[in-house]
Amino acid sequence: MLHTPTHTHALDTLIQSLRRLPGVGVKSAQRMAFHLLQHDRAGANILSAALSHAAQNIIHCQRCHTFTETLICATCQDVRRDASKLCVIETPADQSAVERTGAYRGLYFVLMGKLSPLDGIGPNDIGLQQLFDRASDGIVQEIILATNFTAEGEVTAHVIGEGLKHSGLQVTRLARGVPVGSELEYVDLGTIAHALVDRR
């Protein structure tokens, strides 16, 4: 008796492509693929066109490395931003999070990663020399280290801080603390400890 595959080559390719997304396993990829093909062909075409357009047109800003469709992104071109402050972050997603707060009006430098020797990611891979060059342009006065509070993010912040130690610039680290509206008994101990150390 012949075994008939349940998926066509095109469907298998779609499922495997969806699995490239972070956090998407086989079952999730299958659900997405089946939904698009069975219930939302128009949505599938829109998604396909949007992905193709983005992949062909989105580049990295020449000044800060965030995603943009122009050589210099809109944030870097905005004369209303405070060019004396430079916030160093790991990814464009982190920049988006900071922007949503509405609390920061300076400029950014996006590392596009973090130092991770075990993964072979060193200073050159995340553009540290470009950051140091940017920091010494005579305009920047404060570097805000806003890398994530992971082991790699902390190492990255430390290395940048050491590299700028004798620059004459003010180097600050994003504060850690207890979230607004939270109760201490439910906050993890590391956060409480850092909040005590960083108290003001």
C-alpha cells in the first residue's frame, strides 16, 4: 500500500518558513499555515507582499543602526531631539519600547545584539567601535546604557562603560526597580535587591 503524504511541497515549505519565527514550533506553524490558506487567502497575500517589501526596502540607519527605509532614520533627522544624549540599546524593538514611554527625547545607538563570547559575538559584531566614534563627536555629553538586564546585557554595558571611562562623558545605566503598582511580596528578590542599591 502506497503512503500518500498529507502535505504538499508548497505547504511543507510554508510551515517550515513559519517555524523560523521565534517561539513558533511545528504545531503553531501548521495552525498559522492552515488558517491563512483555509480562512484568509487575502491575508496571506497581504502578509507575503509586506514581508517581501520589508525585506527589499528596510535597511539600517547609517547613524544609529535602527531599521529605516532611508539612509538616515527619522529619529536621527529630527532636530527637536536632544543630540547631547545617546541611549545605547540592543535592538530596534528595545528602541520602540523606550519611545512608547514618551520619557526620552535624545538620540539612540542600536547595537543590534549583545556581547556573547559563548556564541562567538564580540565587540566588532555589535559595532562598539562605531559607538565609541559616535560618542566622541563633540556633541554627545551623556551615554545612557539601556541594554537588557540579562547576563550578556550586563557584560555589554560593563564593557561599554569601561571603554568610555576616560572619555569625559557622563555614562549612566538604566535604573532597575520595583514596578509601579506592585506589592513587594510578589516581586522577585533580585529586583528588590537592585531597587535597594539604586535607591534615591
